[in-house]
Amino acid sequence: MIDIRDLRADPERVRVSQRARGEDPSVVDEVLAADETHRSSLAQYETARAEQKAFGKQVAQAAGEEKQALLAQVKGLAEQVKALQARAAEAESACEQGMRRIGNIVAEGVPVGGEDDYTVLETVGTPRDFAAEGFEPRDHLWLGEHLGAIDMTRGAKVSGARFYYLVGLGARLEMALMNLAQQIAQEEGFVPVVVPNLVRPETMAGAGFLDEHADEVYRLEADDLYLIGTSEVALAGLHADEILDLGDGPLRYAATSTCYRREAGSYGKDTKGIFRVHQFTKTEMFVYCRVEDAEAEHANLLRIERRMLDALELPYQVIDVATGDLGGPAARKYDCEAWVPTQGRYRELTSTSNCTTFQARRLGTRERDPHGSSTRAVATLNGTVATSTRPIVALLENHQQADGSVRVPEALRPYLGGLDVLRPPS
């Protein structure tokens, strides 16, 4: 969550951020009212408690009728103390709940608007002119089935809509993508981590995934555990309630995990093929750093994501995501979108978010203040090196050939046993 001190100091800034996100700004005033009630009740409680202790000493020294009178006053004071304590606790709870309804304060310069109001920062590469090459591009599902790589029919039979099998070349492609992603992450200094796929509610909530989008998350009710939709969640919880030593620089981790998303609210969107599915594999980067270093770390994550897309030889664009599409924890988000020929548009492949201190404050992840003896919240950032499904969509479509085979980018060939062209099984 955001720092309550920032809210007190400049509530209008938070209201503006809420409006930009398309969220209710009135929660700011609700929090301020609850905070004021909590602080005033707490001050009254402490005063009454001190009075109660003083009366206690007088009672111990008194006798007879004087003692009885003092005892009556002590009883009334005790009831007052109890009521003030309850009022302070109730107001504190209301303040806490209200704070969890406020998204991270949007960074300066983020474009305002909804999903389609992003700003294109750069376009890299040129989409192929299939007409000039003399053939009509086929979509990834046709290509995947032709290559014996994707089986949607059996996926639906076994698990339902938005499930699939990757078979043969499809399975090898997923493993090759994840191996390349981990190789790049390790070359960039990220420590590889294997994370749990199930997390406790406090971890999921701390990462910011149980606020406005709880319906996107799979929950195992019998165990009160959640399936992660990204290893960002487990990596955010890795150092919960710890004081980190960032004296030697940021802590950088990379995890490859299976991810699960309910895709609630996406009915009718991308129903064909494997672009939008319930289960996929992803290699995710995660950074803990000082607040002063967060912007530079964000730029670094974007650079690494671009390195992966360049390696896959895909035309893509980099966008500055608009305020209404940031998600609660992010103050700023950059997406890399690859060109999908049969859709005639760019589609998201990777995303990197600067969450400033939003997640760390919830999860209690701190560092020693370099300018003092106290502790302070660290900044956290995340970025996708690659997922297993969407890059396959882009690879098959952008590198297809007229005969239905698919050229393999050079960077992937070592992870496919030197294979340079994908062809149907004989």
C-alpha cells in the first residue's frame, strides 16, 4: 500500500491518481477520516489510561469511604478506557481496509486513460510483407496443428476451454524458450529461483493480487491457498518481514514457474488458440532495491525484455501503459508487444512494472535507512523475460514459410538440438 504519511501530506495527489486509474477518489477522504478518528481516540485512550494508573495508586493508599468512592471512579474510568481502545482499534481497521483500496500513486508522465490510451515509445523491426512473398500467412493454431505441436481439442476434452497440450515440437519450443530466458537472466546477474506455486492469502494480498482482481486468481478453499498467476507473487513474499542489506546493490531474482489465471471477464476474447489460456509457463524477473534506484532498475528490466525479443527476431513495439491498465501495485508499466500477422496488430508478450514501495510496505520488507538509523520500505519491480505460449504464437506466425514449415531464430537453435526449421512429423 502507499505510505499513510504521503496521503496525509498531499491527499489531492492521491485523489488525482485514483481518478487517473478510473478508481473512486472518495476512498481518500474515508481513509483520512478513519485515520483522524484513530489518532484522536488513541490519544484520548492514552490520557485515560494514564489517569486510570494514577487512580490505581490512590486507591492503594486510601481506606474506608474514600477508597469506595475512588473504586467507583476507577470502574467508570476503566469502562471509558475500554471504549476508547475499541474505538481506536475499529478506526485503525477501517483505515487499513481503506488503504488497501487505494492503488499505487501513478508515476509522473504516465499516459492517462484506459487500455487503448497507451503511448508508443518505440517500434522495432518491420512486419513481413507476405503478399510480396506470394502467400497468405496462416494463424498459429493452423501452424501448430500442422506441425503436431498444439492440440486444443484434447486439452478441452481433459480440462475444458482455454486448456491445451503442447506436443513434440510444441513442448520442445516451450522448454527452449524457458532455457533461453533463464540463460539471459543469469547472464544479466539474476539469481535463479524455484518458487512454490501455492501461496498463503497474506502473500497473495501483500503482492496486491487480492484487491480489485481477486476473481482472476484460483483458490484452493480446503487448504486456504492460492495458485500463483505469476512467480512475482512468490518472489515478492520471499523476503517478507525481513530487513535487507542493499549496501552492495539490488537483489535480483529470476524464476521459471507454471502460472494459473482464471481469465475472468475475458469471455469471447482470444478464444482461438493459445494466446489467452488458464495455464502457462513463465520466466519472471524480480528486483528488491532502494527507492532511489527503482527508476534505473525499471529501465534495466525493459532492456532485458527487449534483448529476449530481439533474440527471437520479432517485430515489436514498446508502450508506456496508460493509468487505467496499470493494476493496483504498479506506479508505471512498460509492455513489449510483438506483431501478430494474422491479427494485423501488436499483442503483449512481456510486461515490466515499477511497484515502488507498494508491495514491500504490505509485506514488511525493509532496509536500514542509508541516511539514518531507522528502517524503511524497499522498492520492488518485476519483469517478464518470456512466457511459454504467446511467444510461440508470435514465432510461428512471423517465421512461417510458404510450405507450412517455420524457421527457427538462431538464438533458439542451441536449445532445439541445432534444429533450424520446424517441419511436420513424418
